[in-house]
Amino acid sequence: MIVPSPYADLLTRMSARAHTLSVLGSSTRYWEYGDTAAPTTVVMVHGFRGDHHGLEPVVAHLPGLRIISPDLPGFGESAAFADREHSITSYAAWLTGFVDALALPGRVVVLGHSFGSIVVSAAAATGALRADDLVLINPIAAPALAGPRGVLTRLAVFYYWLGARLPEKLGFALLRNRVIVRVMSVTMAKTPSRPRRRWIHNQHDRYFSAFADRTVVLEAFRASVGNDVSEFADHIPTRTMLIAAERDDITPVAAQEGLRERFSDAELHVIPGVGHLIHYEEPEAAAAQIRRFLQAKDPA
């Protein structure tokens, strides 16, 4: 069953085009939205176990921009890395190479959600990523194991380890188990709207298990809980906007405030009443903050 997106009409106007690009040996699939002649391009990096669909609600509210949204290697329609671990180092090198290969004109903004916020930050900290501005949505501001749901994170560590160790058929069945995916979705969703929750759960049912194999998802999960944005913030000179959530179970607001102080040039906006799914629950609010942030420093 497919629950229609509340933003389907807006997305239709964005005219999505699919492309393929080879980066670090991975055949990377990416989607381009909006006007190719726009002076500003936003490159979006999705979160763990998702793909480009997760950020489409935000895309739908950013008309007038050119937006490029890839599937991370090993997820969605992008091939896994052939000769390297799916680590933050590898993903950061991939992102840098991906943006370089696009040879984008004008202003380039790089956006990352959740796990994507770590990838973007790691790439930006090397000084090699071409980005005029950064936007981090639900940034992972502190180690996940130390967060308010550290016990659940430890259970998740065991879950992914077991999924990789079981015989292949059983391991895939565990990792793609719809009941477990639904529990994850229910835990993260905070909206009281039943229609919105139903749509969010359907999105997770459809896209949360599109990974290449068990090794990919285990390596990427270890990267997601073994790294955080605070490791890289001190080395990022790029103008940055943090969009955090008041009820984020992974990173509390206090940690986000501490993270902001570690950047040389960053601002923080906290969206009330929402958790780790800003991109699903409050894409309008996130997009409004992105537009404000970009308009505050229009390209010359």
C-alpha cells in the first residue's frame, strides 16, 4: 500500500530528473530538481538507511533553487563502494568527489540530515569540499551512545551485529523486518496527526530497507554511532546553519547549543514540538529557515 505524499503536487512542479555518476568506484544515482539556471544549488545528503526520498518534503518547499539529491553509496539506487569500508572517511571523500564531478556554477550549499550531517561535516572539515554554506538538519551533535536513548542505541548495535552474523536469508529477514522498522518509525515520530504519522510510517516501510547488503548497513551503522558533528566543527570555517528539534531523542537541545559554539560561524534554530524527523514532520518550517539563511547572504 502506498500512502500519497502531502507534497506530491509541489514536487511535480519541481520537475525531477534522475542521473548517474561514477564516484570512487560507486555508480551514484542522484536526482535533480528545479531550475538548472538557478544561481544557487543545494546538494542534499540524506540520513542512515534512507535515500533521496526522505528529503523530498523539504525539496518541495524550496522552489527557485536548483537541488541535487543523491542516494548515498550502498543505499537506494546507488551501488556500494567496491573496495573500501562504508565509513565516515569514505563517505566524506565520496561527497567531495561527487560535488567536484558535478562542476556546479554559482553558489553551492551542502545540506545534510542526521547521518548526512556527519558526512557533510567530515567533508567540510578537510577543506576540500566545495561549499559556500552548510545546512545541518537534526545534526548529530554528540555521541549517540551518550544521548538520552543510549540504551536503545546499544540495542540497535546488537541488532545490526546480529543481522550481519546470521545466515544470509535470516540476516536479511531480520534487518528488513517490517515490525522492527515500524517500531523505529513510531519511536521517532512525534506528530499528533494520525494522517501524518501514517504517511511517515509508509515512507519508512517503502524506503528504509533499500540497502545493498548486510555489510553495507552494518558498516554505515557503526559509522553513524561512532562519529558525530562535534568531532569536526572546530575545523569548519564555512558559514553554517543548524536546524535542530526540541524533542530529538538522539541529540538534546543543550548539546545542539554546545555544538553551535564550536563552529566559527554558525547559527542555531530549534523547531518546537518535533523530534528527529524534521524533514517529514516540519519540512515547511525547515525550508523557511533555509530560505531565510540563504537570503541573509545573497550571492554577489
